[in-house]
Amino acid sequence: MIEPGDSQSASSPVQARATRRLISPLTLRILAVNILALAIPVVGLLYLGPYQDGLLDAELDGLRRQSDIFAGALGEGAIRTQPDGAQALNILHARNMIRRLTAATPVRARLFLTNGELVADSRSVGGRDRMVQIFELSPPHESSTSVEHLMDMLDWVFDALQGVRDLDLYQEPQRQSIRDYPEAMSALSGDVTGVVRADRDGGYMLSVAMPVQRFHQVIGVLMVSKSGAEVRQTIRDVRLVVVELFAIALVITVLLSLYLAGAIARPMRRLAAAAAQVRGGRELLEIPDLTHRGDEIGDLSGALRDMTSALYLRIDAIERFAADVSHEIKNPLTSLRSAVETAARITDPAQQKQLMAIIQEDVQRLDRLITDISDYSRLDAELSRESMSPVDIGGLLKALVDIHAAAHDEDSGGDDVAGGVPRFRVHIAVGEEDAETALTVPGWEGRLVQVFRNLIANADSFAIPGTTIDIEVARRGAIVETVISDTGPGLPDGKLDAVFDRFYSERPASEKFGMHSGLGLSISRQIVEAHGGSIHADNRRGENGVIMGARFTVRLPI
């Protein structure tokens, strides 16, 4: 249990958690969300699967066009007609043509006969029995940088995602045959086929096989191949640009996130610390005023300030209420104690009977006072738990007036004694067919009954017997207004608002003392304000300014 003096210990856990944190959890969450939002499109850009497929398709189309040109040139210049009319390939001319055609291009061309024999290779020199293969040397090896290691890692990850490792590995046997290449075998039947394979360095090897023919007779198969290094380098260059832009955007995102988190976390920590001090402190503490921000934190600051002000007002009200209750209870208790002490000393039966009547009245007054105090103190809690429902104010007032009139008849035995009792006249300022909907408000019906019953009884107690108490109900825009006017002496000057104070006891002179606790109008105002409405009192005056009675007006929103 925390005593009022333990304010420092009450607030220390919150403050200790704030001081232990090097980085606010809110900052980490904002950083995580912003970095994730940035990383998702970056990963999509780094994937580049469709872009890479488009580059490979473009390379294959280029190879098809080149192979078509090469095959056409061979068909026209490297095929001779034998004496028997058969078409035969001039191998020597074919080798020279292939070497000349591919000299200025990065492609490799190989020519196979229909029997599967390799007879020409643009990367080989010499006859078919003494071929010398030409290889391009790799550039001098340079030390890899951290960026290159990063790019190698990205290549490895995205190659796995794109299925590059699932491609067939390009292998070249020492003695090549057309049967080593499925696309070349397909070209024997006249088909043009392109194939993408993976090379040993993790790149691509592209090849297109096309039949070499003349007069629709297939003389051989030309296979044109090319390394996919350009495609690989293009993809790598694009990824490098994306990574560089990502790095720049990441730095900006982190800085902006830290700024945003600071703009949120710092005032939140201030508000939390202030709230912790309010929770454990005794002196009047003020929540930091951040309403100038114009954002949700400013709204929170304003709400906390309002809540704190309302809390202190409620504490003050409770203290005043306790003081008022103590004062009001002391009066009947003092009278009761005096009557009991006196009754113990006297022996006269008549005086004892009179004292017992005083004791009984004081007990009834205490009971009435305690009941009203209990109702007043429970009112807020009960209203917060109950749910509102539609209440027809016109019908409610008619029923209350009928009940009040019936109670008068029962008390008087149906006789019009002492000049008669006040009569009630209810006037509803809408058509009967519209009254139920036009005068319906959301509210707690039992509590609204308590308000209007109290006002009706109050008007009845002050009104001149035989006169009429007017009750008018009307719709005023979005407000249902009820006005109860009596014919009594009116309200004292300067007391129009004081009549709603607790324990206000201005009662008719003819009324027996102690019949009311003075909480009725105070409870009524509390109930009406809980409905979002208002209640006020004024005096009815004639043309000459003479007071003709009191008037209470209740406004409830529809």
C-alpha cells in the first residue's frame, strides 16, 4: 500500500524504466516498420527475375538472327553440287566462312554434319584431325572489395530463388558430337531451338542450333553459342545501383525515424513521468502543456491536463462534500442527543412523550438525509454502468402528473380542502402523431423520472393552492426543452444558481423543518448534466416586474 508521502517511491518504477532504456522500444518499432517498408520494394527490385528473363530472351533472339544469317551464308557459299546432283558441304570453305563471320562477334559457331561429326569450330584452327582450340584468358585477378562480396552474396541468394542452379550445366566433351547437344539434334529435323544452360562460374551459356540447308535439304547443323556474361553483368550493375540507392534511402530513413521517434517518445516520456508523479504526489502537479503541437500527442496532453484538473476538482468536491455531510448530520445528532439526555432526567409523561416525538422526527430526518447522501454519492458510478435507452419526455411527464394527482386525491380523500390543491397542465408543443419521436431523448429513464418528479414536487410545495402549474414540452432544434412554472413566491434574488448547491434549504414557511435534505436539486443537475443537458432556474415576472413564481427549464439533447 502506498502512502501519500511515498510519492517518490510510487513514481520511481516508471522513471527507473525510462532511465534504464538506452533506446526507446517505440523508437525500435518505428525503425523496424520504416526499414521493413523500405526493404520490401528493394527486395522486389533486387529479384529482377522477369527483367533477367527478358534479357535472356533478347539474347536468344539475337543469336537466332545471327545463326539464321550464318546458316544462310553457309547454304549459299559452302555447299557444292556433286556430279550426281547431290548437295555436299565444302568443309574448307565452311571453316573459313565461319571464322570470318564470327571474327568480330563474341559468339562461337560450330558446324556438325548430319552424321554427327564436328567439322568446324570458330574457336579452333587446323583440320579436323589437328584442331587447336582457342580460349579467352580471364582478366587479371583483383582483390575483392566488401561491395563485391555483398554483390556475390546477393547473386547467390537470388540465383537460388530464380532457379539458376536448376539449369543444366554446360559441359563440353573433348571430342564433341552432335549427340552431345539436344538442340543440335532437334535442328536435324528442321527445328530451330534455343537453350539456356548454367556454366561452371555460375553464369549462363546460351546456344541456338539451326539447320544448314539448300533446296530444303539439310546438309548440316550450325550451333551458335554465346556466354551470358553480359546479362550477368547487366543484372549485377542494376542490383548495385539498387543497393546504392537503398543505402542512401536507409540512412535517410533511419535519421527520419529517429527524429520521428524522438518527437513522439520524448513527450510521451514527459507525460508518463508527470502522470506517475500525479499518481503518487500530494501537491498540485501540472501535466506538461503540449497542445501547441496540434497532433494526437497534443490532444493527449490536453486530455491528461483536463483529466488532472477534473481529478483535483473531484478531490476538492469530495472534501467539501464530506465537510457538508458532517455539518448536516451534526444538526439532527445534536438535537437527538439533547432530547435523549433531557428525557433521561425528566419524569413528566407529557414531556417525555414530546421528547420522544422529537427523537422520532430527528431519526426520520437522519434516515432521509443518509438515504439522499447515499443516492448522491452513488450517482456517478451507477450512471457509468447503466446503458441509455430512448425516453419519451412527453409521455413520461404525463404519467408523472397523473401519479402525482392520484397521490393528492388519496391523501385528501377526494375532497378539495383548504382552498384546493395546485393543478397541473401539460402542454406538448408538437402534433400528437409526432410527439413520441420528436420528444424522444437517449437517457436513463429511472434517473430522468427522478429529476422531473423532484421538480414537480418542488413546484407543488411552493405553488399557491388552487392555482395551475404549467408544464411545457417542446422541440427546439436538436434539444427537447421542458419548462415547469409554478405560482409560488419565486426564488430569492442572487440565489438562482445557489438553489442547485448541496444542502440548500430554502423551503416554504408552512413546511415542517427537516422534511427535505437539500440534495434534490443538486442531484437533478448532476443527472441532467450526465445526459449532456442543462438545467437552470429563474423567476416569472409580470408586466410591473412583480415575481409571479419560479420557473425551472430542463434541456436535453436528442
